[in-house]
Amino acid sequence: MTQKRPNFLVILADELGFSDVGCFGSEIHTPNLDKLAREGTRFSDYHTASACSPTRSMLLSGTDAHLAGLGVMYEFIASSTARDPERWNRPGHEEYLNHDVAAMPEVL
């Protein structure tokens, strides 16, 4: 018997605050997102980062960005006036989704 594959939709929006969607108490009218939230599953304990790549790594891996290898992105390190090359090779700062975590598509 063939196993049924999961069917789901993940929406990741940069710069969207917790209270910017009606289903979380916003005064902004978001009927389509509210309907998706009502009929589906809502994340209510999700953690983000100040940059999009670490945030995406947490969503894809289900773990903290540092455990996934994206604690700090090269762009931030390279542009820093206080460059610290030692930091680049430390665990959690690999700058790519490391081999210690399984990404959601691999699990599915």
C-alpha cells in the first residue's frame, strides 16, 4: 500500500509582525489569512531572528538557528568593523544548514 504524502502550505512573510494579522488580534482586516488560520494550524510558539536566513533555517529544521549552523550570516560578519575570524569556524556559525539537522523536505 502506498503511503499518503502530507499536504500542507507554509507561509513565511518577512517583516510581518505577530499582531499584523486579524486572527492574532490585529485591527487590520485579513479575511483570507484568518480563514486559513481558522481551518488549519497556527504557529503560536515560533521563534524568529533579525535576518531572514536564520529564520528560514529554524522553520525548515525545527530547531534553533545556531544548532542548524546559521547563527550568524557571513554578510554581517564581513561588514562588521570588529571582524573575528575565529567566530567563523565555531559550531553554530557554519553559514549553511549543517549536517546535524534534517530539513523538513528530507523528512517528508
